[in-house]
Amino acid sequence: MNDNIEKIFHLDKSHWGACVEENETQMQYGIYETVTRTFAFTFFNPRRLTFLSNLFSSRFDLRLINLTTASNFNSTLIDNSCCENWCLNKKDISSVVSAERESNEIISASELFQRDSNYGNNELLINNRQYFNYVINLLVLFDDLIGTRFEFVTTMRSDWDTGGTSNYNKQEYNFHYQHITVPIEFKDYKNNTLEYYYYLRKAVYDVVYTEFDFEIAKAKIEKLLSTIL
Amino acid sequence: MNKIVYFGSKFYDKQQLSSYNIDYASLNKFRKLFNNGLLFSSGIGLPRLQIPEWYDTIFDLSVPQWQNKSITFEEATNNRALEMMKYYTEDIPILVYWSGGIDSTCVLSAIHKNFNTEFKKRIKVVLTNQSYAENPFFFNKIIKPNYKYITYGDETYINNYVVHGDPGDALWLQGNVLDLSKTRNVTNDNISNDPTNLYYVYKQKGLEDEECDWYINFLKHDAKLIDLELTTTSDYLWWANYSMHVTTSIKSLLHRLPTQDIKNKNFVDAFKNHCLPWFIGNDYQIWSINSQINGKKYNGNIRDYKMPAKQYIYDLDKNRYYRDYKTKCISITNNLKGDLDSPNIIIKQNCSILHN
């Protein structure tokens, strides 16, 4: 088992903010939940956060925010141990709400404020933090697996990535694939083919989209991943 | 019951309108209300030249009968389900349009809670991929194990009953009151209780004084027809949206049909007999008016958007995410738009109100 998989299967040992990817950009982004007006998760890679928000779009309305642009931002200001305590100002909230949900537009934060507890109980959101972290690691895992096991794909990777993220939004979701707990389509694929990896990735994402209970989702996903790991 | 509307689009010209005895100046006033965002629009128009003579008779059923009684949303919904069972007398399938949004999910929840087994067997849920994506939990827990479901596109009104989530939005609207709070330094309570604020609402949207008078008188006159007393700003705003929106919601289903069907008397009869919108029941309207100010409809917190309906759904499926985080989304009926332009213009029959 490589390090990536180790981290996915042993999330309890990971610490908040830890991830298998390195932050090379020095940028930090957050996904902002519009009902309780707080941040659900932060990460440095906006593409992964966009995908994450799409996977949870039937549960939360999550919008992508560039935190680095906030006037009071510094590298120790906000992370996944405290992001639920932070909020945007009214102007930024207005920009978030007026943006099309499906556009995946990145809103630049102008300032970060302590969240007002009058905005409501965000316990359910906080309880999903572990699930968010798990899914971020899954996204990295699949890129890593596909990138390392199928070297010829490397040059096409940006195309595959685009297909893997932007196509997986609620508008284009194909529910015919949703009822399959164990992907029967796999029967025609050898489990070391590229096609198999893409079907597997989709099956895993389907589990995330439809299974709201983290522990159940994790069990299903690990069963799927056991076919290749 | 009172007849509600004539109906047009912004393409109508003066000559066409006069041939249908519609006042062009009045129509222009309504157009301004819609174009300025003052009225909620269903967004689907029927070309005037295709409107046959029977058209206005469709809407005889639309006006609620006002009663001064207390009723909860849950009671209204359960009552409506029992009413609908009585309405479905023919032994034909009952198509339920499900978008995954709050209104249509509430309808399906009410059916699931109140319909007996024989009626449930007749249910076919009409959905799309987007419906599923909107609410996969409800699909997996309620729809899939209990009902037949089909993808949108094969249904007809001739051989099926049709029910959908419209005009659910008309029950909940009072948004203009909140808009007003941004420009006037008053509390929501003051805004809601003082009908003179209507002038600020309408003028903020670009109407002249004379147009404000005309429109407010129009609403008063119309409400009197059903013995409904409008006393607060919220009452007026609710009524404006209800009387406009309810009727268009019925027509929204008509517009998907080929022109030859719209002109077909048999089809029209089938449509009238088979397509009764869920949220037009009197109990709903009474609940809506009573809930304007008491916070049961909307207390300003976005989490509580349509909360009584979400709570009703939660009582069935126990999905906390949907109850606590679901807000506005696109309804399936909004996706039925053809190439016809919007907004609709609806105008009351007998524009003598203008001269009262």
C-alpha cells in the first residue's frame, strides 16, 4: 500500500489540513456554505475544491472562495480546524449569492470575519469535515493511480481531468449509473486497464454523491478500491 | 367562482388585443410590472393567435374562497392529498412531475403519506437526471422502492392525471417586502403592516404614481370579488403574486403541446379534467395569508426557506440535509419552456377596474 492509500484508509491518524499533495502555489481557497454562512473546507487546489463541492451539491450549496485575497489573510489565519468560525463580509456574500451555482466561479474574499453564531447551527457541516477530507484524498489518489500506472496518459491528463471534474456536476449527472452499488459494468474490463480505472473512479464518485453516511460510504469505497489496490 | 384572466405575450399588437376586447394601455402597465421584476413570472407565453375561444374557461377554478380559520401547512397538505384522491375518479395513471425541489417533493410526500395502496399503484413519477441529482436521497428512499418512474417526455394529459409542484412558489412569496427594507430604514414588521409601503415597493420598481394607484386599486378590486380583505403590504404582495402566478402555472403545461392539440376541444376537456394543480387548494391560500407576518412562512433566515414544507418532507424521509440546507432551485416545469418568449402578461377580464 503506498502512502496515498495509507492516508485514505487511516484518516483518523491524519491531522487537519494534511494532504497528500504539496502546496506549490501558496494560495488558499475555501468552499463557502451559503445557508450557515461559513466555510466547509479549505484547500490550496481550487480544481479539487470545485469537484468536491459538486460531489456534495445535493447536500450543501458550496461556493469556491479565494481566501488569499482577503486583506487580513495570513498563512495561519484559517485552516480546517477552525474554518467553520470564519465568514465573508456582506459584499462578498452578495457576490457569492448572485453567482450562478453551476458556474464554479471563484469569488475573491475581500476580508474574513468571525462568524456570527446567529447564522445558525452548522454542526452537520462540521460533521462532514472528515468526509470532505477523505474525498479530497480520493481525488488525489485517482489522479496519482492513473498518472503513475498509465504513463501514456500523462500528456492527455489535463483533458481527462477536465472530463473528470467539470462533467461531474449535478446538471449532467446520469442517474442510470447511480443504482449500482458494485459496478457490474466492470465485468467486461480487466482490472488493470485504463477503462476500468475510469469506471472505478466514477463508481467511487457515485458512492460519494449518493451516500450521506460517511462510514457506509467509506466501506463501499474501500470495497471498490480493493479491486485495484 | 370568478373567471381570472386573459393572457398575452409582449409580442401582442394593439389590433390583436382589441379583437379580444383587451385594453392595450392596461396590458402595457402589466408588462411594466413584469419587466421591472415586480411580479413573479412563470415565464411561458402562449402566442395570442393560438388562443382559442375556450381558453379563458380553463381558469374558472383558480380563485380561492377566503375563510377566516387557522390551519397549519401540514394540515393543508394532508387535506389537499385527500381532496386529490377524490378528484382522481377515472382509473388511469397519475403522473407526478418530480423535480427534486421542495414543492414537488412535498407533493410526493403528501401522496406517500395519505394515498391508499390502490392509488399509489397508479402513481408514475416523471423525472429527469436533474431531478435525481437534486435529491438522490428521496429517490433512493421513497421513489425507487415504492413507485414506477419514467423519464420526462412520453406523458399525455389525455390518458393520465397530471400533478406537479406548481404553483408552490406563489404560496411563499413576500420577497418584495425584504427588498423594501434595503431602501427604507424600517423594520420588517412595519413594512409588512403598513400598506402605504406598497407605493415604495412599486415606485422602487419604476412605476409612476398613477401606475401605482392603478395597480393597487386593481388588486383591491380583484380581492373583493372573493371577499378577501387586503390589509397589509404583505397581503397585497401575496395576492399580486398569487393571482398572477397560479393561472400561469396551469398554462405552463399547455405550452409543451403541439398547436393542434391546443386547438383540439377533446384535448382541452381532458386537460381540464386531468390537470389540477396541487397548490391551489383553499386551505393552502388561507395558510399562506395567515402566515405572512407570523414568521411561519419566512423569518428572514435562508435556512427557513419553505421550512414548513421541508419539515413535512423530513417527517417522511428524515433527511436532515434537505431540511436544513435546501434552498431555491430550478423546477422541472421551468425546464418545459419552448421557444416562446417570456414574461407572460396576464390581464383580468373586464378592465373596468381602471375606472372605478
